[in-house]
Amino acid sequence: MNRNLAQYETARRFAATAQDNEILIFTNANALLANAKTADQKTRISALFHNQRLWSAIVKDLALETNQLPAELKRNLTELGFWAMQYSTRAMAEDLSLDPLINVNRDMIEGLQAQRAAAPPPRNDLASAGLVQSAV
């Protein structure tokens, strides 16, 4: 990868907010689940396993002392995460609809988008991070 492209990619990742990354992750999980609705069993299990790992990571993050979300929201998201993991596991063995998982993930995407829209724009000072060099 040439130097300019590498700098652009680094700057792009720096500019993404946590909500941007989370939206992308949930969008990807939903794309996998939507594709799995009409795919073979191996693809279905792979998509469900991916969704299960996503929610497992969320539940683990919610349990960290450093997680700053309000206690009630953490509790509700943890319960939702346990449900999503359990449903994903059951759907691997049974012919359950994937729509409930897709709907929950879509709700998460919409909530994250609303949170991002309500937040002040992130400080995007690439020069102070050493990602943009001054012209000489």
C-alpha cells in the first residue's frame, strides 16, 4: 500500500466515531443474517455464530467497570444480549426465523444513529494526531 493511501486509511479510521464503528458492525451482522435466510445450513450457522459473538462482546463490555452507560441501560442491554445469544444458539439447531435477530440489530442501529445525531461532532484534529503533515 502506498504511503498516501496508508495515511488516508489511518485518517479515516481516526475520524470514525465509536457509534460509526458499532453501526457498521451491526449492519454487517444484519447483512450476514439476511443472506443466511435463503442460504445453506453452513452459511446460516456462520451468520448466527457471528451474531452470537457480537452480542457476547457487547455483554462483556457492559460488565466492565469502565463502561459509563447508566446502570438501567446496561441492565436492559445485557438482558437483550443474553436473549440474542440464546436465540442465535437455538436458531442454529432449529428452523427459527432470523427476523427477530435482524429486527433487534436494526433497533440497535437506529438507536446508535440517534445517539450519534444528538452528540456534538467529534473533534477531528488530524494534524495534532500526526496524521496530516503541514505542507512545506
